[in-house]
Amino acid sequence: MTDMRRERTDIVIFDTFADLLKKKRFSEITMIEISRESFVHRNTIYKHFLDKYDLLGKFMDREISNHEDFLSEFENRPFKAVAGLFDSNLQPIIEKQQFDTEFTRLVEESGARVLYNKIKDPNLLWNLGNIYSVIMWNQLHGNKLDIIDDFEELDRIYQTKKFPKTDD
């Protein structure tokens, strides 16, 4: 298969996958359904992707790569970068998948892998730990700060490494 044909097939599969992610939970989507909806034979899909988990990982890689500002923004203002992704064509997918724990876990893992491969910063894993700490602090305080609307405050906490005083 030529590179152009492979790329065109990937685009059809990714677009179909995105449409399905907007309609139903990731955990309910099957490769047979992707094949049927995309009009791409199941064997062809398996030549491109090992399974739906591999497809999700490559889908996220493509989406993050399509947002050039995401990578540069993420290093210093990770919550602003994530908020920017939410404002993109990923918004309806994120809204639909927000309660699918399998999707969330896989996106976090594949997102970390994509960032690690693209940023090439040896401190990235430590920074991801700091981001996770801010998220956990926020959860422990009842998610008072919205990751999308309050990204500036969350980035300030991340940058200063100081949690604000709370009334809890």
C-alpha cells in the first residue's frame, strides 16, 4: 500500500473513530463497528492498528501534533494548553467521554507518551508528576477550580508549587 493510500485510509478511520467517540463511550466501541461505519475492511484496519487502544493512542498523537501551540504551551502552562485542546474539535469527544474511566486512563497514558516523545525533555516526567499533584489537590478540595475555566490559577499553582489556602 502506498504511503498516500495508507494516509488516506488512516484519515477515514480517524474521522470515523472521532464521530463514534462523540456519540458513545469508548469502552462500548468495537473495531467491527469502526470497520462498518468507515467502510474499511476489518483486516485493513488491523493492518493499521493493533486494536482500539492502539487506535486511540495514535488518534491522540495526531490530535496533539495538529495543535502546534499545544506542545510549546504545555511546557510552561500545561493547564492553558489543555484548555486550548478543549476549545478544539476534541471538545465534544471530551464531553462525551468524561465519565468513561477507561478512555480517561488511556488518554492520560497516551498523552504522556506523546509528550515525552515530542518534547524530549528529561524533566517532563517530573513535570507530569507536578501536574498530577495540582489535579489531586484540586480533587481533594472538591474540584473548586475548573480545569478549563480556571486554567490560569491552576498554572499559577503549578509554576509556584504553592497551594492556596482553603477554608476546608
